[in-house]
Amino acid sequence: MLTTAEILKLVAKTEFRPFTKNDFMSFGGVETRNPLIGEIGDLVVILDGDLVCVVNENCEEQHFRLKIAEVGLVG
């Protein structure tokens, strides 16, 4: 199981591209209209809104929800 830090590192280092028609057919469970996909080593990383999905070479998936708080300016 990947840690939060490892997931953030994967997202930061992966070069993403928009989904193609074939990606939508292969990964039909995406929830947003404009998901992104990229490969890093033996892993496929999918950004689907605030969801990160990591798929390994054995087609095992791990899903992570990004929880990013909005910070307002004080002043």
C-alpha cells in the first residue's frame, strides 16, 4: 500500500496527458469529463478530479482521494 507522500510524489513526477478514446474504453470507471493519465515506471497513474488511481503491472488498483483545503487570505 502506498503512503500519501508516495502518492503525491508519483503525481508530481508523472507526465500526464488527456484521456484518449482507447483510455476511456480501458478505464471506464472514470467520473469526470477530462481525466488525465500518465505512466511512470511500471505504474499507470490516473487523475480523475480529486481521485488518484494507481495501477501496477499486475493490473492491481489503488485509489486515493486528494483532500486539498482552500486557504483564504487574511487581511
